[in-house]
Amino acid sequence: MTASPTTAPASRTGPVPLLTPDPGADEARRRGLRQMRTLAVGLLVLAACVYVATLGRDGFWGFVNAGAEASMVGAIADWFAVTALFKHPLGLPIPHTALVPKRKDELGKGLEEFVGENFLQEEIIRERVAAATISARVGDWLADPANARRVVDEASDVAAIALDKVRDEHVADLVTHALVPRFREEPISPLLGTMLMEVLRDDLHHGLVDLALDEMHRWLMENPDTFSSVLEERAPWWAPPKLNDAVTSRLHVQALAWLEDIRHDPHHRAREALDSMLGQLATDLLHDDQTRARAEALKERLLDHPQVVTTAISLWKAMRAALLASVRDRDGAVRVRLLAELNAFSQRLREEPALRERLDRYAADSAVFLIGRYGAELTTVITHTIERWDGKEAARRIELHVGRDLQFIRINGTIVGGLVGVLIHALSLLVH
């Protein structure tokens, strides 16, 4: 495989030599070019010998002589045309020869325009993407468990490497220089007020309230002595112990009954009072200047606390440790879930034509967008690269790649020239 041309670093000036090619492939091309040149020259020599041998003879040999003469003319003319592409024939500086070394920049510009006008067009791109049936192929490929497992393994390895690359100082810099300044600039009151409004509207807080009530009820049921001791610590020193015991027992029973009522009554006054308080808080966060100022002050105090960065690093360490342990474990939760999602996605791709059509359309749109945005830069690479090639080296390399096929022009010129010569000779005899 030959190495493709490339441009040199921006710091270099002047012609840039082509990359060193594959010696084996170049040797095969050179051998093929040499063989075809030998054949073309051999036909020219044969035509010259026939011409000399039949010179001045009439009849049948007159046709042979005319054909041989025309064959030499055709062979020499096509040799000149083919040679003139890459160098000066016989080293003579004949005008309009050595076209590739002299006009490689114009040729590169023409190639750039050709590629842009004939390959990087929206209709062509959409047609090729549609013909590729990318989503169907992906679905069939992922249907193989080995392929799905490979995707999960590769993604997990990349994720593990990425997680290992993130250091504590990176997280600290992110929090200190990116997140905290951003949080300072962003008013928190509208966010909290809107979020609280949405929570109340969808009754999302009721689950949390129920959980708190259940835990409080369970704690009171399991810890009556602790409840009593807390109350006794706050009782007057002169109160009789029996009275304290009776009061704390009564309070414990009433607290349990009160919590029981709240748990089973969705319209309990305590619930409604809590909803009213939260609703008022949400309204004040959105519209009351004093409440908004207090919320902003609380935000500033929290952000100024030195524990913010430490807590962020601790949370990151815990999350990273959990993620690393899971992605490195072939049977971990992350890999198992990824594999299950890939299998489900593969099945949907194979069973849902609408999904395949939508994904293929997205792929075509993305390709069209990328080509429309960066197509000019892609084709400009052709011109910029060719402009920086050394002219003689470029001509030699191009001739090595296409010269063998160009020798057929010489061979055809020799044969066709001979046939035309015979035809012209015959017509001249008819005219006379």
C-alpha cells in the first residue's frame, strides 16, 4: 500500500517531497510500466523495419508500406503526447510540455473543483447514505452477542481510562474556577421558586412527607425510653417523678396518635399547613425581595464555605470508585445494563422500519451538514497539498501510478495509425 501525500508542518516553506512509498508496490508498478514501454517501443521498431523492408514496392506491399509509415507517425505522435505530460520529450524545452511539473497547481485546483462539484453534493451524499442502510447494518451487527460484548468492553475500557485521567486537582479547579463563579452569577431564587412550584403542582413532595412520617412513627414506636428521657431532661427539677412519667407517657401516646392521623389522612390540617407554607415560600422566592435576598445570602455563605471543594472532591472520589469498580467488572451493573440496552436497541433496529428510517435520515442530515460546513476545507486540502509538492517528484510518482495504462495510448496509436494509413493509401489509389 502506497503512502498518501501529505503536507509538511506549517513552519516549512518551499516544495514538500512526497512520503516514502511502499518499495514492493512501487517495484511492481515500475516493472509493469517498463514492460508496457518495451511493448510500445517494440511495435514502433517493428513498424520501422516493415517500412524499410517494403519501401518502394507496389501492390500488396504498397499497402503494407503505407500502413507501416502511418504506424510510425501514430506511435511517435502518441509517444510525444504521453511524454509531454510528465517531462520534456528528449529533454527539449518544447512549449506546452512537462505539463504536470509546470501546471500541477492548476491541476490540483481543477481536481479540487471536480471533487467538490461531483462528489460533495447533497443529493449524492443522501443517496449514498440511504444506499448504505447504516441502521440496518448496525442492528444486524449488534445482534451478534460477541459484537455487542465487544462494544460494551471497548466503551467500558475507554470510560475507565477517562475516569483514571481525572485527578482531584482537576475537580477542585472545576469547582473553584468554573462552577462556583457560575453559581455566584446565577440567581438561585427564581430556580428554587420555580422548582418548588412544580413540585407542589405535581404533588411530588407527598412521597417525601410520607417517608418522613413513617420513619418518625417507627422511631417513636421503637424508642419510647429515648423519647421519655429527652422530655424528662427538660422537666422542672421540682416535678415529682411519677408526674413526669405520666406526662411523658401521655405525650408519647398522643404523638403516635397524631402521626398516625397524619399518615392516613391525605387532607390532614398538618399536611395542608405544610403545603401552604411551601407554596408561600415558592411565591416569596419568585416575587418577594427580602426572601430572595435571604436566599442569595444563604447561597453566598454556602459557596464561601471551604468545605464546598472538599465535599465536591469527596463526592467525586466516591462516584469514581463506584463507577470504576463497575466498569472493570465484566459482570458489573454498568456493563450488564449497557449490554441489555444494546441488545434492546439492536432488536428495535431490526424490527422497527420507522426507527431505521429516522436514524438513516439523521445520519444523512449529519453528513450533509458536515459536508456543507467543512466540505470546502476538505477539498482545499487537495490544492494546498499539491501546491507544496515538488513538481518533478510529483510527475514521477504520477507517471509511476498511471504510466502503464497511458502506454496503451501509444500502442493504440501505432495500430490505429497503421489501419488509417492503409485506408488512406487505398483511397488515394481509387482517386488516381
